[in-house]
Amino acid sequence: MKLLSRIRGFTMSDEPGGSLNRRQGYAYLQRLFVAAAFIAVVLPLVVITLLGFFQYRSLFERDTSDKLRLDTQSAKQSFEFHIQETLSTMDVVAQGYSYGELFDQSKLDTLFIRLRNEYWWVVDLGTLDSSGVQRAYVGPYLFQGINYSDQEWFQNAYSRKTYVSDIFTGYRGVPHFVVTVTSGAPGTDRYWMLRASIDSEHLSNYITTINTDDSIDMFLVGVDGTMRTQSRNHGKIGDVYSVDLSTAGNNIALGQRDEQGSPVIVASTKLEGMPWILVLERRGYVYGDTWNQFQMQFIAIVVACALLALYIMFRVTRAMVSMIKRADERRDEMLAEAQHTAKLASVGQLAAGVAHEINNPLAIINEKIGLIRDLTEYSEDFPQRDRFLVLTDGAASAVKRCKDITHRLLGFARRMEVEKEKLHINDVIREVVSFVEKEALYRDIKLDLVLDDTLPRIESDRGHLQQIFLNILNNALDAVEKNGTVTIATMAKKPRTVRTIITDTGPGIPQNVIKHIFEPFFTTKIKNEASGTGLGLSITYGIVKKLCGHISVESSPGEGAKFIIDFPIECDLEE
Amino acid sequence: MSAIEILLVDDEIEFAETLAERLRLRSFKVTVVSRADEALTVLDAGLRPDVVLLDIKMPGLNGLDALGEIKLRDPDAEAIFLTGHSVASSSIEGMKRGAFDYLMKPIDIAELISKIEQAAEKRKEKSGGADGQSV
């Protein structure tokens, strides 16, 4: 809004103290336009791009999350089944023995062998009574007779049908966990507990077996937040896992990033009946390559679109500013021309007033001189008579010069009567050329006529047109040296206008002279030349205006002068 | 042939008197007045000049209106406007109202005399025609 108000309130000044000069102003306007166009085009593009980007990424994440969730569920079921199957087998097999047989070493050996046939990862097997004493034991250690009643796992397992302990080192000094099956009421003579030990390494091996996706890091974390199995990204057993899983149920965590900035999606689930949390961690999306490729293409397309938009905006705004600049220049030219016309009109009025006021006393002087001459002529001879006649002739000549000036001045300003007719401008030009061609011939000046004979007739005054062309041709002939050329060309110009261009190969007109060339008494000719009154072009200007026309001059020093005169086909002439 | 009689009406007395003297030197009979109403008075008194030389811009009755009054008193009167005025349309208007011709000041005496003689001749022809009709 601020930008729009800036554009609306944009002003320029030619004044030295003005806020901006023209050049700065147009550059500033262009920057404003570009900024506005940028906001209108590129900003929405960026917003749409970002929305699309995040939407697409969200799809990838959802897809990846769904897949990871399925993988997690599958791994959980597999893991739970794996442990539960061991426990169930232990239970079923144990139920096949009597209470006494379970404490019998040879029977337990047989049971252990049967169990190991199916579950080779079971390290040892022991039978405990309700006091926590391991009365029978099969395995690589000498653990028979050990009382486990003070062990945490025993206390936890004591009253449960089945139990899976956390990983601990225990008496053997090797990380392992125990699975137990109990029977009979706790505290009675018929109570027993069958305990099997499994090395923790088996958990890592099993995870490796069920994890078929290389992009997934699968591991177990204890309820205390430390690692229970080896992880590719989170270190060894016992290290603290960096992700908070205190609320872990069936959970999928998104939005994390690794050190390389790749998305990290973590799924965790608590294993039923076990003190572990199964964690699946995926780095990158399922279709990561497609995503990366898409990202690159997307960014390339958006950048290309933004650059193209910027380029087009720049070109369009430059063209717009250029149009505004040209319109301003045209307005300035019209304003200058209007001022020039008004100036000439006022000068014309002033000149007419002065001429009229001078005319009356000049008429008196003329008559007085005439009377003196008459008296001298009508008188008899007297001394210095001839000198008297010469003096009065000189005075009469000076009066005539003044009279010529005042009459031209009056001609410049007055509303001359016109005789309207439809005429061919080429005919008028040919007539005028016939007036001056002898002079041109005598001075070795070439007169070139390039007349378009298909021009329509115009409504105008033949006499005035003759005067216009004669004045300009005379000026051109005066300007051109020997062997020079004066060219008169006519052509049609839209709308419904006939143009005449008179060019010469003279020395040209300096810009400071062009500005004043149609003003009365402005002349560059030498003072003693007969035609150098400085009224010719100002009269011409007045007549052209009267005939609804327009006259202008183009010239540069050394390149001759070009007078361009336009007349409309129709003109509401005052007769 | 009797001298051509001229009534010169111009508020520029210096001009009018000097011009009158020059014309008199050339045997014209000239009466000078400085205002249009004076000219009408002279005409009312019975003067019938061959040619009236009239300035256009004068105090009181201007030359154009004065011509109408003169024509009322003397329909055959021939008038030549002498004008220093810039508006040529006034002179054209004068021609439309029956003036013989007009000259721009400062005037050329030879040209003026030529016009006066032509105007006088015209009046003479008209007066002769009128006499003929009245007979």
C-alpha cells in the first residue's frame, strides 16, 4: 500500500531544489514499478512455490512415516513373537515334567537339550524354588545352588507367570537377560521358576535379521533411555539415546534433522512384556532420490521463472517509463510551443500597437517632408535648392524605410483577409519556385522539387501560401552558397495533413537561434542588407498559424536547415 | 476643367493641414475638418465635395459610421479612407459600405492624387447619370 501511494504521489521537478530531477525521477519511477511488479508477481510465485514445496515434502514425509510405522509394527510383532515363543515353549515343555523332575539335574539336562534344539540362543537353564535358590542348573557356568532372592529380576519375576528381564551382567559378568516361567503359588512348596539366560548379543543379531531395510537403523532402548543394542547412528550398548522416549507408545516423531540436514524420522514402540522400546530410525525419505531430483528441478524451474519474470518486468517497466518520459517530453514540447505562440501573439500585439502609434507621426513627418519638397519644387530657384531636394529625398527615403517596417509589423499582427479555395499545394510551390529560379540559376544553386502529385487539395489561401513559401525559399537561397542545393518536398501526413519540407545545404542554424527564429526583428543577416528586417519569418509564422498550419525548424550547425510546414486538408479560415 | 473639391476629415490636424496644403499646391480645393460631425455640418451647410478623404479612427463618430451619414446627405459622394490602423478589415468594411478605396498611412502623394482623380471621375459619371435619369 505504501508502494502504491508512493507511485500515486510520485512527482518530479526540474527545479534545482525539487525533490528529484528528471533523470533520477524516471530511474526512481522504474524502481518503484519493478518493486510493485515484483511484489505482485514474484512474491505470489514464491509463496505458491513454498506451499507446493512443503506440501510435497509433507506427502513424502507421510508416505515415509506410514511405511516406517508398518515396518515398526512388523518388527514389534516379530520381536515379541520371538521372545514369547521362547517363553511359551519353556512353559509347555516344563508343564510336561513333575515338580520333582524339574529339580532333577538329568531331567533338566534333557529339557535343556530339547530347548536348545529349537532355540539355540538360550545360554543356560535353571530351576529355582520359592526361596530363590537355583536347585538345578544346565549351562556353561557353575551357578547351581546360588540364591537369587536378592536379585531384582527374581523379585520381579517371582509372582508373574512369565517374565523378561532387562539386560544385566549378573554373576557371569556378561550382558544378558533372563526369561522366566513360573508355576505354583508363590511361597508354597509346589512353586518353581524355570529360568533361561540369553546373551544380549542375540538381540542385536536378531534385529539385524529382521531389519531388511538398509536405510533404517533399528535398535532397542531401555526405559532408562540408554541403548540396549548397537546402533549405526547412536553408538554402543549403554550409551544414552538422544531422543526422549519417555512418552513412547506407538509413536512416530518427525521434523528432526541430522548433521547433514537430511530429514530423520523416528518411530518407537514399547515391546509388550519386555522392558525395552523398539526404535526404528530412518534418514531420508522412502523415495529420497526422487525427492532430491524433484527438489533440484523445482528450484531450477522456480528460479528460472523468477528470473524470467524479473526480466520481463524490467523490460516492461522500462518501456512504460520510457513511454511516460516520451509523453512528458511531448507535453513539454507542446507547452513550450504554446508558450512560444502566446509570446509571439503578445509580441505581435505589441508590435502592432507600436507600429500604429509610430504610423501617425510618421505620416505627419512624411507630409511635412513632402510639403517641403513641394514648396522647393514649386518655388523659384534659390541658393542650395538642389541640396534641399537631396536632403528631402533622403528624409523621404528614411520615412519610407520606417513605413516599410511599420507596415510589415502591422502585417505580422493583423488579421488579414483571406480568399479560401481548394488548391493543390504543389501548384503554389511551382509558382513560387518560378519566381526565384532565375536567381537560383544565376547563383548556381540547384532547386530540387520532390513533389507528391497524389496529394489531396487543401483549403487555403493561395496568396498567403505564396508569401509563406517565398519567404522560406528566399531565406534558404540566402543561406546557401554557390553550388548548394535547396530541396522542396511534399508528402501526405496523417491525419489528413499535407507536409512540405524545405531543406537547404547552408551552414545550419544554432539551437539558440532556432529558439528565437520566429520572433519579430530577430535576424542573423547583416544590417545593411535590404531584406534583413527580421520580420520575414515572424510574418510567415503568423500566416501559417492563420491557415491552420504548423511550422517548425530542425537544424544543426554545418548540416543545413529544414523547415517543416504542415497544413490540414480542411481549415476553418476566417474570410 | 474646375478644380477637384476635397473634404479632408482627420483628427491628426498636423497631418491633415500639411496634406491639404500639398494638395492645394496641386490645385485641389481642400476643406479640412478634424471631426466627423464637423464634416456633416459642412455638408449640411451645402458643401458638395468631389471626394471625401476620411480617417477611420477618430474621436466621436468614426470614419465608417461617418461615411453612412455622408451618403445619406450626398448619395454620390466618393470617399477614400486614409488609415494608420492595423485592422485592414475596417478598410474592407469601408469598401463594403461604399468607399471608393483606402490607403495606408503614410501615404504616397502620387498614389493619393491618382485615387482622388479616379474617385472624382466616378462621381462625375454618377452625377451625370443621375442628371440623365432626372431629366
